[in-house]
Amino acid sequence: MSPSDAPPNAKPKRVAVMISGRGSNLGALISASMASGYPCRIVGVVSDNADAAGLQLAADYDIDAKVVERKDHNSREAHEDAIQTIFDDWQPDIVCLAGYMRLLSGTFVARWMGSMINIHPSLLPSFTGLDTHQRVLAHQVTLHGCSVHFVTEGMDEGPLIAQAAVPVLPNDDADRLAARVLKAEHRLYPSALRLVAEGKVRITDSGTVLFRDFPEPDESAALYSHPVEDA
Ligand code: GAR
């Protein structure tokens, strides 16, 4: 079923976004959610950093935003409990990590398994972690990009939903490359979230990702993926 023939009265999925900084992917998700027919509504933003620029973006769009800093809590568990309490109030269907730079515990991850997704600036499983653009240049690889995946316990390790590739060009520096990847991120994340929200992709108990009614890959959007027919 394509977005255009989704039931007109389908209720938009409630999405909470977790950030730590700039919030440009948050901005891309907000823009997408404002388009008619997009199957999600951003119900709130949680930041673990009171100085995150993304908080202002949430305010600009009248989206509820909460700061939950790690230093205000005695343990990772207490910090995540505080976030979960906010989620209990917002009742999100899906949680999007958008530059949330903190590893989540197994308990929190298990609570949201299959409903929590993350974007990472590399073609996973290559280049997990930080400074991906610098490392890509140091390794002289010719193809770089970004990935959206279901969140599991390991860092940047969960099963892939979609990836977008960009070339590494001669004379690129980390900033130029990062800007090219970020542009792809801003297209990829709303597309991947749409797939999850429309129930077109899901993770099985064994961690396999299954697609259904997968749309033809849109080359102009540089969206690449590996659909598996649902049985
Ligand atoms: C993005 O490039 C995102 O992929 C990355 O942080 C940046 C956040 O930018 N996330 C990770 O590295 C997660 N491992 P933004 O705040 O402008 O969206």
C-alpha cells in the first residue's frame, strides 16, 4: 500500500524524538510531519543537554520539549526512568533518536524494541561511533552515507531499515563530506520513519527486519534498502 492509498482516516503515529545537540534531523522530521498525509506527529522532544539547539526548534514549532540531564540523576537507570516517565505521559508509538549521543541501557532498549530507531552518519556496519567523516577520509573509501536502524543494545548496531549513499569526492574535507551526508540524512530519516509508521517494516523476535509492500527504491532520494518479503 502506498502512502497515497493509506486509509485516509489512519491516525498519525505519535513520535517522540530524543536529541543531544543541533537538531537538524529533528527539523527534517518536523518538516516531514507537517506535510499532508505523513503518518506521524511529533508529540515531544527530550534532550539530555540543556544547551541543545534543537530545543529552540521544538519551541518554534510549539512542540513539548523536556530537558533530562544525566548529571541530575544518580544512575543511568534513574536518568532513563525520568525519560520513561515523560514518555508515559506523551504515549509515543515510536521513539526516534536524532543525534542522541548517549548509550541506552538494555532495559530501556527492551522496552522500546521494534519501536525505537536511530540515524547514524555512516554506511553501517562500517564506521560506528564518533568522527565517522574523518575516519572515512582516513581510510580513503569512495562511498559514504547514512543509515537508519532499529535500536538494540550495542552502539549503532541494530538491524538496518534503510541507507543512503553519497560519494566521497576528491578534495573533500570532513566538513564538506559531513554536509553531503547530512543532506542525505534529512531525506532518509523521514522516509525510514514513514516505513515504520505505516507498518511496512518490522523487526522479528530473532532480530531480522521484514518489509511488506516495499516501494520501488527512489534513486533520486538515494534511498537504498534490502527488502525481505514477508511470509
Ligand atoms: C547526525 O549526523 C546523526 O546522524 C548523528 O549525530 C548527528 C546529529 O545531528 N548521530 C550519531 O552519530 C549517532 N551515533 P543533528 O543534531 O543536526 O540531527
